[in-house]
Amino acid sequence: MKGPPDAVAATPVAAAPRKETWREALFNRRMLICVFTGFSSGLPLYLLINLLPAWLRTEGVDLKTIGFFALIQLPYTWKFLWSPLLDRYALPLLGRRRGWMLITQVVLLLAIPMFGVLNPTADIWAIVALSTTVAFFSASQDIVLDAFRREILPDAELGLGTSIHVNAYRISSLVPGALALILADRVPWSTVYVVTALFMLPGIALTLIANEPLLVKGRPRTLREAVVEPFHEFITRNGWRAAVTVLLFIFLYKLGDSMATALATPFYLDMGFTKTDIGVIAKNAGLWASVIGVLLGGLWMVKIGINRGLWLFGVVQLVSILGFAWLAYVNQPDRLLLAFVIAFEALGVGLGTAAFTAYIARATDPRYTATQFALFTSLAAVPRTVVNASTGWIVERTGWLDFYLLCTLLAIPGMLLLLRVAPWGDDPIKGHPR
């Protein structure tokens, strides 16, 4: 089933002879691949933002230190610096995309169990180093998985394929955020991390059996071209002012909800919920809301377009942040309320992420997919890394309720920028943002 790594084609995917129905778009091999790319991409990130904070908090590490652990995710912010290497060079085996996919996935499979041999009170700097290593290879995996997914999806399937990817991405959170927490009440942490690492195997299987995407004419032939041209093309596409507006939108659209979920697990613990409560109720309550909501969102985007999706889903995403404020206001372990808040958050943030990621994919030039995709997603990751490092400090001074009200306010500027970057119903035909 392996495709030739050096094949050349005029477009990244073959043009469809007729327009697909939604059933044909949903039930095809490309959508199945998006399930695996999403799961493999999300697992190491959710380990860092869900399981790691829970482990540290359980072992007595203070909130301020846990908040600063967001800085270990800086590779997600700076991954565009080495993405040209993945655009330019292909490894001897499996091709330009699948070769890098295999390397990053194998390293993650081996690195994750190493957390289990460390002690948070005695080995905190070793945990920082290991976490940074996991973040680096996870970010590198994201570079190539994003490019791989963009290159196999026709423009008409971007919204749906991205939604399925995001859906699987969120489902992967159930491993470090639910299964691992339940196991942590019953088995040693070393076993928890080994079990979590084994869930990298489906992604490795995909890498070994999938076809390599066809190469695009005009792709970088030198390292200098791979570094310079992606940025030059983006800036000159519609002028530097339009480029700055797009980058500002990418930074702001997910700022509020990213901050709101940065300390979600410590928040639940501080509200009096047990680790099993969080594993069984908090994580699973959002599963079906996420699965159904994101799937419907993808199907809706086939019909309404990405721009309208950004507007409609963005509103739900913004309102969902207030659920955390409600839970903080009640300030007691109400399991039914927790289930409702998490389900609504999963729906809102899942829909918003699906439309946002589809927008980013549409904004890339097929010749420089990895580098431009990495640039845009790196900028989108800034709130999750640099800004979120201050969340523990903010909570200790304002309390949980005021913190979540602040997150809601910070979600508004990104919505306002939609007037410029994604006018209602004005979707571009060929994939570039206005």
C-alpha cells in the first residue's frame, strides 16, 4: 500500500470528477486517516496539559510551579523554525512525510514511560527536561501530520476532514485525562505512563501502511527556498497589512478558551472532585458532546462554509467559558453540574477548534504546507505556552471565578477580527484568506 515517495503531480490530490455527497465525503479512506492523525497528534499534548499537572499536584507541587510548566510547551510555539527542514528533506525510508512521522512517533513511544521513574519533589528539573523533549517531538510530529493531512484532503473536504481530526484529537485526551487518572488511583505512576505510551502504536501503524502524498510542483528544492519562500508568499499574497491581520486573528481567536482550560484539572481538584470523579465524569461527560458536535460541525461546514463556521462556532466557544465561572461560583463538588459544564465546553471548544483549524489549512499554499501550517499553528499555540504560564499566578491573586470571567473577556477580540479575515458568507473559492 506504500506510495512512491518521489512521485510528482500538479496538485496535492487528484481532482474529483464530480462533487461528492456528504455521505461520500464522510465515509472515505481519507476521513479514516484523519482519525489516526488526530489521535496521534493529541495524545502527547494532553499528557502535558492534563496528566502531568494532575501528577504534580497529587505529589504536592504548588500551583505557581504547575502554571509555569506551560513554558515547556514552547516547542509548539517555535516549531516553524525547523519546519522548513521537514518541507525540504526526505528520509531514505517511507518518503518525505511518513519518514518524519515514524521517527517522531517512535521517540514519543520511548520517552513517555520515562516520567514514571522520576520523583516530582526530587527530580523536578529532570521532569522539565523530559517534558520539553516530549513537547519538541510532539510539535515535530504535528508539523508533518498537519502537512500530511492537508496534502491528502481536497479543498471541499477540508472542513470535514479537519473536524474529524479535531474530534479524534479530543478523544485522545481520554487516555491521559481519564484512563490514566483512573489507573493512578489503583496502580503505580510508572505503570500509568507505560500504558499511556502504548497508545502511540495506532499512529505508528498508520505511518507504516498509509500512502505517501504526491509531491507538488514548485515545492522547495533548496533549504534557502524552503526557509524564505513560505514567508514571502504569505506576506505578498494580499499585502503585509492583511498578513498582520490574519496573524493577529490566529493569536486571539483561541486565547480565552486556551487560558480557561490551562489549569482545568487542578481546578477540578480544588473544587473538591476526586481523581476518579475527573476521570469518569469530567472527561467522559464531554466525549459524546465532542464527537457529535464536531462531526455535525464538519458536515455543516461542507454546507455553510468555513467563514460562517468561525462565526457560529466561535460564539458557542465563547459562551462555554462561562460554564467554568458557574462551577467556580457554586464552589462545591456537584457532579451533575460538572458533567454539564464539561459537555458544553467540549461542544463549544470542539466546534471552534474545527473551524479554526480548517481556516488555517485553507490559508496554506500547497507548495509550502509544512512551514506555513507550522507558522500559523505556532502562533495559535502562543496563548497555550507563554500566556498560560501566568494562569497559576493570576488564579492565586484573583480566585477561580474572576479568572474565568477574565478568560471570557479575552475571547471577544478574536471574534471581532472575523469582520476582517472571514466575513460572513464570503468564503474564498481557492483557499486563501482575504
